Amino acid sequence: MLSVVKSYGRVGIEGYPMRVEVDVRDGLPMVDVVGLPDAAVRESRERVRTAMRNSGFSFPAAQITINLAPADIKKEGPWYDLPIALGILSASEQLKAESLAGLVVLGALSLDGTIGAVTGALPMMLAARRQGVKRALLPEENAKQCACLSGLELYPVKNLKQTVAFLRGQERIEPLPQSVYSAESEHSEPLVDLSSIRGQMSARRALEVAAAGGHNLLLIGTAGSGKTMLARALPGILPRMTEQEALETTVIHSVAGDWQGGLMTQRPFSAPHHTTSAVALIGGGRSAMPGEISKAHNGVLFLDELPEYPRPVLEALRQPMEDGEVTVSRINARCTYPANFQLVCAMNPCPCGNYGSRTRPCRCTPHEVQRYLSRISGPLLDRIDMVVEMDAVSPEEVFGDAPPAESSAEVRLRVEAARERQNRRYEERATYCNARIPAKNLEADCKLTSEAKDLLQLCMKNLSLSMRAYTRVMRVARTIADLAGSECVEGAHIAEAASYRGTNEKYWK
């Protein structure tokens, strides 16, 4: 007897419909799995056989053929254990075929019949919803994650025995209520609150500007000056994620297998070690998995000790920084992942970490300093909007009577106000922040006063700005104007934006 169970697979973050076809007929007892299965899928034969027996069902002593259609796409993982088990039960007449009509089924099986979560369930259910699916059987963990999808009845199941009882009408399982996204639940606790950081007023200002416009930032300064703390404070002042951003972010982490909760409400903060390979950073591996830059989508990618990263790893960042996405091609798959991240880097100015310090002598020779700084290429530096110099905090700033520093919540209010101005300005375009203003719209969006034009011309001449650097100065100036509530970009806004390029020129002459 032939049975068909509907399921879903995925390639990257794109789901596609699948049919698990099971044929049971008299013959020499054997189980064949066809349809380009990988080792994990072929091993499902033994998992399903043992799980069925331990759940009180009989495994047919017959010739069983399992086809995973479409047959031209390679199938990976234990995602199809539950559909295969239900297909065998249906084909062997232990379960009525009508009970599976209109259902999409996903789930991995343990030997005792327990149903485990699968990676990437959210993009699969997104694809199912687009194609008109109304009901799905999912593992409990996956069902909770997918409960944000309206129009889908999701039935959470714990084990094979419970699932069969539900399909037979012997046990009732209530579909999960749809979860409603609330932006207010975000930012419960920032990684680092700005109120805990003493001094560094210029760096705090640069962090606010970077957050308001989505700009890339490089913090350069002596060891112990607070670069890492400032970087970790950035997610706490970024605007709350929209529901669409939360969904995109959760999809990526669902595919990566490091998130099984509901929608991610906090912006991601990814901080890979400097020994990270290009594949781990960009994405890849045998099945073209998302890398750290995609996990930082809609959030922050923090690279500490920037010169310590291998040159090829850093150079691989250039294209994703411009495009906001990365395409990973491997033998088994070709996947495009979103990678719209905000890059924050930190580095010492020299091997000993004291070059340019007002209080600590530098032990490095000029040649050693330049060789250290030259590990960062010019094209990569050109893509960094703001460079900020930091020095050690003075005792007066630590023990003085200065008023308490602003908290992250206070700064975030100004950032959100600036982002709201940007949303109104770009509401009819795909642009969502100043860092992404297209070059063709630059003059229209960044209206300069006559003073600002004169100052910008002077900066281009004295700082030898490339066209890319000119574009980034304009974008940063636009953000500074938005923070000030100004419709036009004024001379003071250009001066501050250019100062962040001036620091760049000081070190990389």
C-alpha cells in the first residue's frame, strides 16, 4: 500500500515542499530510502524502526520503499523521521490515510519515540504558509518558535505515541495560540549600560552617532581604555527591532541551530575570536551554513583586536559590507544569506598598545607601528565610516565629582528619534537608515548649506578623500543633523563628520 505524507525541506533560508512517499508490499523484508538522502536520512531507517517498536507499534516485515520527493535535491538531517514513521504506519494500515490529509509534518525521532526539534523549522513553515498550508505537526520547541506565524494551526507533539493517538482522534492537542510580537519586550537588560562607563565623552558621542545612522565604527586606543565595553554597549542604544527584523533574525538563527525560542527580540551581538576562519565568518561548510556576519544581521558584528585577524578574513568582509548580503557556494548548495550588520572594530595603535598615549610611553619603533597598522588594508578602512581615538581614563574621571553618565535608555531615546526622522524621509524607498543612502540620492537627502559646501570642499582637499570616503562623510553628517533635529546639513555637522576621518588620516598616512 502507498502512503504520502507532506513535509518541507530547506536550502539555506528558503523552504520548499516535500512529499514523503512510503510503499509497503509483500516481499523480502528490507527498507530502501531514495531521493538523494544523506547519511543522517539513511540512518532514519533504524531510528524509525526502533522508535515504532518502543512506542507499541509493529514495524512491517515487508519490502518498504521510501521516496523523498523532489528527488533532485539532496536531503539532509533527521527532519523526516516523523513523516517516515507516520507514512509507514499509514501504508501498513495502522493509521488512516485521511488523518494525514492537509497536514505538514516535521520532526526527529529518538529511539524511545520522543520527538526532537529540527533546525530551520521557521523558514520551512514560512514557505508552507506562503503556499497555503493551514495545519502542521511540529516538535514542541519548533512549534513555539513558529507560533508567530499567523494563519497556521501548529500542533505541538512530544512523542510518536501521542502523535498517533491525536491522529486517531483518541487524544486532543490544542493548537498553539498565536504569539503577538511586542517591541516593548526588547532591551530588558543591555550587555553593558553606558552609565557604567566613566569618561570617554568623545567615544560615547561617536557611539551615539553610529547607532543613530547605522554607521561602521573603529575604536583605536590604548589597552584598557574601554573599547570593548563601549562596543558591547552599542546594542543597548540601537532602536527596537521591528517585527519584520525580528522574523528575519530568528530565521537565520533557526537555520544555524543556535536558537529554539520564540522571535528574537534583542538585536544580535556577534563577537568572533580573531582566530576565526573565513568560512566561519562569511559562511560555508559542507552544507553552506550561515556565518557570523549573517548571525549579526540586524545587529552588531564586533571584531576585537582587528589587526590580529588574518588578512583574507578581513578582506572577505568588503563585499558583504556594501551589499548587505552574502552568497555562499559549495558543492552541495548555493545559498544567499542576509548580512546587513553594523561593524564595530577595536584595536590597539601599536604592538605594545601605547602609541599616542598621553600617559604611557610607547616601546615600539616607527617601523613596527607602521607594520602593525598596515595589516588593515586601505579598501577596508574606506568602508569604515567613523574612526575614534581613545586614551586611558584619568583618575579625575574615575574619582571626581562629575554627574552620573547618561544611561543607555536615555541615549536610545535620542537614537530612536533620529531613526524616526530617517524613516519618514525614506518611507517610499528601501533605504532604512543614513548609512544605506544610495549614492544617487545623496545630494537630495543631504541638503548642504553654503557654509557646509565650502567646508566639505576644504575637507576633501586636505584629507584627500576618495569618492567612497566623501559619500560616508556625507552620510555621517546627515545623521549628526538628524540628531540635532536639523533638516539641512550645516557646517558644524560636516566638521564633526570629517573629524572621524581625520583620526583615520593620523594613523594611516
